[in-house]
Amino acid sequence: MSTLMKVIMVDLILSGDNAVVIALAARNIPAEHQKKAIFWGTFGAIVLRLIFAAIIVWLLRIPLISAIGGILLVRIAYNLLAGKDKEHKAGGTTVASAVKTIIIADAVMSLDNVLALAGVAHGFLPILIGILISIPIIIWGSQLILRVMEKFPIIIYAGAGLLAYTAGEMIVGDQKVDEFLHSIAPNLKQIIHVGLPIALVIIVVGIGYLKRSKKND
């Protein structure tokens, strides 16, 4: 399989998470503005992803970069599910607030995506082509997920859980974290690698559910 085909396949697979976060962030704004929020949020996220791809070698030198991104993504997943208060729903209720959430969350996730793409690509051009091809998939996918969320609210919890799981994988997949776990608990390292993402899903979805239930009382 050619390098370009590998990059396209990997990017399309990883784009699922991005479509979920876009749909979650846009779900609380008026329906007539959702497409605008999705477009501009995706545009900003794609620009950041291209920047990350261009400076990937430099990014790889930053200690704990993946772990920090994972921690940020945990917070984003929780806020998208539970929100901050009764008046300020998760993701915001304006186009600007939704776009801001989309860009921040997607930037964190794009770092992980670009790291994966760098593993199969040889140079910036294949990554660029793969990202450009994935754009319509992300936009169409987020709109589809948004419609499904309106009919099946449980999808909101599934989406937040997916983001939390991704965050856990980013944390335990960080080279520095992996080295630390190997030094203090080599026999438990594999268990932690599997258990932490699952634990974060339970924590984020569980606390988010309790928070949303309390708001609705």
C-alpha cells in the first residue's frame, strides 16, 4: 500500500473523534447557526493540524506533550458533557463559543492524530493531502452525529466517553509517562495502560451524569 493511501486511511479513522467533539460543541446553539459553527470550527482546527504537521519534529521534543494534551482533553470532555453551570451549557450557546470549544478540543486531539500520521508518512505533503481529503468527512460526520444526538441523547454520553478514553490513551502513551511507569511498576504498566482510559471514561461519564441530573432537578 502506498504511503499516501496509508495516510488517508489513518486520517479518516482518526477523524471520527473530531466529528464527535464538533457535534458535542455545536449541539446547544440555535439550529440555524450550527452549520456556520461547524464550518468555522473545522476550518480553525484544520489550520492548527497543518501547523502541527509542519512542526511535528519540534513538537516531539517537548517533554510530556501528549500527557498534557490528554489532561486538557479530560477537562474538555467533562465540560462538553456537564457544562459549567445552568445558564452556560457545555460548548456554549453562541457560534463564537462553539467555534472556540471546537478549535481548542480539536487542537489537542489533532496533536495525537498528527503524531500517528507522522508514523506512516514520510514528509509533510502526504500528511497535507490526507488532512485535506478528511475535511468533508469531518464536516459531514459531525452534522450526522448532531442529528442523531437530537433523537438519542445517550449519544452525548457516548461521545464524552470516547473523548475521555482518547485522553487516557494520550496520557499513558506519552513516552515520559511510559518510562516513569516502567521504572516504578514494570509489572503493572500494562494494566495501567489498559485501565486508565477505562477509568477516565467511568469518572467523566459518571460525574457528568450526576451533574446533569442535578441541573434537571
